[in-house]
Amino acid sequence: LGRNGTLAQPAALKRARLSGKAGAGLDPCGAMQIAFDLADGQERETTFRLGAGRSIAEVHDLIFRFRRADASRVALAAVHEFWNRTLGAINVDTPDPAVNTMANGWLLYQTLGCRLWGRTGFYQSGGGYGFRDQLQDVMALVHAEPALIREHLLRAAAHQFREGDVQHWWHPPAGRGVRTHFSDDYLWLPYVTCRYVSCVGDTGVLDEQVPFLDARPVMPEEESYYDLPNRSQESATLYQHCVRAIEHGLKFGEHGLPLMGSGDWNDGMNLVGKEGRGESVWLAFFLYDVLRQFAEMARGREDVSFAERCLAEAKKLRENIEKNAWDGQWYRRAYFDNGEPLGSKTNLECQIDSLPQSWSVISGAGDPQRSRQAMNAVDQRLIRRESKLIQLFDPPFDKSPLNPGYIKGYIPGVRENGGQYTHGAIWTAMAFALMGESERAWELFALLNPIQHGGTAEQIATYKVEPYVIAADVYAVAPHIGRGGWTWYTGSAGWMYRFLTETLLGVHLEGNRLRVIPRFPPSWTNYKIHYRHRQTLYHITISRLAPDRTGANELSLDGQTLTEETIPLTDDHLEHFVELRAR
């Protein structure tokens, strides 16, 4: 448009030719220009073809394929067809348009297009793979693109060292990246593997052979190092990669909790366990969940000894959590190397952190009464309804002598330092749903839904970012309270999709069967889900049973009552109609 330009009189149309200016520090832009005259009311369409090939022959082939005048329309139609099909594996029709908009495209598009394939965004042009990052992302693809989960499980396993730890992140194609003391990365491999196998039923992936990486270990005095590791001569099945990851994670401190290393899920807490003795309470809950799920998978493979070992470690871990991590009203966050607690009422800052509270519910490891008390404390202290945000913890780090790491370098109330970190906020909402607090869970979904931050001019002026994709964070400090942080490139998109479609709307894939466990918001009486199983459509109508009705839920397929609580899925290329009446 140019300075003081408008759409009616853009500067670009006043110039005879582009300047050709290029250089460092300028905004990245590619521009092409042709000159022609239009009569009043005349229209003309111009197509620019940009492409790249690995050889002259491939370039010629591309030119030939796209030389027709309608080539751009045909290509664009193919793009639309691809995304409509990919994003349409689950299509919901609910009384809330804001729910439909996010469920029927945007969340999954953000996850697949930006997080998995692009691996870049306006605020973080990385291009690399994060070990824990894309593993979490692909969990959202069990219905739409399960083959991509399989592919990425094997890709991630190939970036595990023989000792069991992994590259925290790496850049393709060479694979140069960082080796660290992070304590949670490698555990996401068995966690996501369990989800993939239980949802898709593909046990064959467990027998796929994958090589390890070979490199020097990270020294105790090092936080990390960046290098290009060697491909090891040793390889193992994906199952054994998972076993090695779990075994590497069975390292505990004086409270019987997992060692924090150079950080757990919260990268910014990189100094809590820098001397090798700090412990993570959140990691204890997460490890418990991994152990319980993997024990079931190990038993399915008749690896009874490792299954029993996992269950024994989980039992001991649960006991240590209740013995050493309860602070009186909520669970603590961690212990520093010197044994000082973090996330305790005794702290001046970071007295309560949402992560261990929500994961005490999600993992099932927390004492139910304590978990409920802890989640109520989260509601009272971290959920700020008037500002439409959920803080990660409070108070933020600022002036106290505690030094958990680089997180303290953020302004108090920004990003992980006491702002809303949406990843963790979704886990908070998910935990309330799993506790049976459906009304509160739906309230928090609406609070987190970006569409609800763009309904008025005032909301737009406050939020300042796109109201159709998830923002990684929301500011919780004046004068920027409610302002969105970086958008697009955030793992919270996949978790938001799972929270909406699975936890709230209730769609759960179990191999060749579908289980629907709805959690109705108070104002709904029914909604529909159109579920595509390969080439077959299932139209599912979920209705709320009248309050005076007694007995079990009622489920039918094509007019026939089902005695089981799941819907059998067959790929017969037909349309099927399901009725579910539930509480």
C-alpha cells in the first residue's frame, strides 16, 4: 500500500517498476510485477508460477503440468479437497458456532499444517523437530492421519541415544541438535506409543527396527551441548526404545521423586536441578501415567517381568507423591537441589503451580480428595475469569531469592512466568472435566477459545492476535492483561483439539470400535458428530436423556440396539446412523 496508501490507491500501482531493493534487516518479501491497462469495469486474471525442481527434467515437467490457463484453479481446488478431507475426519454440529469452527478445521489445521509440517510461525521460525513437541502434536491425528503418527514415532525413536535419553531438538536433514539433561523428553516416546497402539490397534509398529544415536554423554557440569551425533551400529525395536526410555527415567532423589535434570516440561526451570539432586513433582505424575499405560502394553506382549516392574515402580511413586509432595492444600511443583520446595505456601513466589494439580487428575495418581482440593485451589488462585485467562502459577518470579532458571528473566505475568501458558491451561480445564465437573470444563473451554477473544472491537483491541488459532500464551500483567502472545506455533493446538473432541464431545477410538462419552454443557440437549472411518461415514446423534429417566445409556446402530457401549467400525463405503442417549 505504501505510506498513507489505501486499497483504492496503493503505492505499488503508481510505480512503473519495482525498486529491486534487497538487503539485511528488511522485511522478508517476494514480489513480481507486470504492467497492463484495464478499462473501466474490465477484469483480468494473472497467474504467477513459482516452483523448484531437483533437475532440469523435473523443472520442465512442472512447467508442462502447470502451463494451462486453468492450472492454478485446478491446483487450488486440489488443495481445498485435500484439507476438507483431512480435517473432516470428525465434523461436529453443535448449538455453539464457536465450537464448530474450532473443531471442524482450525485446530487440526494449526496442528498439522504449522506444527508438524511447517514447524515455523511468525514468532518462531525454527524448522527443527522438538522431541517432546511433535510427539505431543501427532497425538491429535489418531482420527485424521494415523499413518503420520506411526511415521513420527519411528522418526523420533531414531533420535534416541543408546543410553535412553534423546535429542531435545534437531534440524533435518543432517540431524544436528542438542543433547541435554531434560527429564521428560524421552518419556513422551512410550506415552505416545501407548496412545497410538491403543487407539489405532497397530501393534506391528512395536516390532519396527530403529537405530540409536551415538555421542558422548552430557557432562554433569554441562546443561547441554550442540553437535551432530553418529548413527549407532546398534538398533532395536520401537518397543525396546520405549523400554530404554523408561529405564532411563527411573532415577529418583531423596524424596523418591524423579530427578528434574535441566528442566522438565517447563524448560524455563532449568536451574532447579542443575546439580543433579532437584526433583520434579509434575514429572512424578507424568511418569506414573507412563508406567501404568506401558505396563498394560507390556503385558499384551507377554513381557510380564517388565510389566510388573512398571507397576511396582508406579505404586512406589504414588506413595512417595502422597508422602512428600502434598503441601497441605495442593501439590508442590518441585524440590531444588538443596531440598527447598517450589510451589509451596512457604514460597514468596510460585506458591501454587497448576501442572501438578491437573496431572494429579489426568494421571490418576493423585488421592481423589486431595486432587479435588488442589483443583479448587487452582480455581480460586489461578483462574481469572474477568481477564479470560488461566495462569500457569502465581505469584510470578520477581524479587525473591529463588532462582529456578531463565523463566525468571521473563517479565512477571508474561509467558511461563505467571502468565497464561495455554498448554498448561488446557490441562487445567481437562482435569476439571475428568473430575466430572463438565459445566466448569465447558466454561473454561469458552474462556480459552480464541473466537471468544474476538467478538467485539474492545476484545480485539485487548487480544491483538488472530482469533481463530491458539496463542501459546496470554499476558497476565497490566497494562497488557489479556493480550495474546505468539500464535500458530504452539503445541497447545493439538491438546485443545483433543480436549474438545475427546474429553468434552467424547469421541474415543479403540481400534476398530468407537466409544462416545459425552459431557454436555448445561444448555445443550443434543449435538451431532459425523465420523469418517476410512471411506465410511458414521452420523452420530447424541441426545441428553431426560432427568427422570433411569437406567443405562441407550445406543443403536442403523436402528438396531447395541448391547455393548461401543460402536463397531467397518469400512463398507456406506453411510451409517448412530443414536446415543446419554446423561
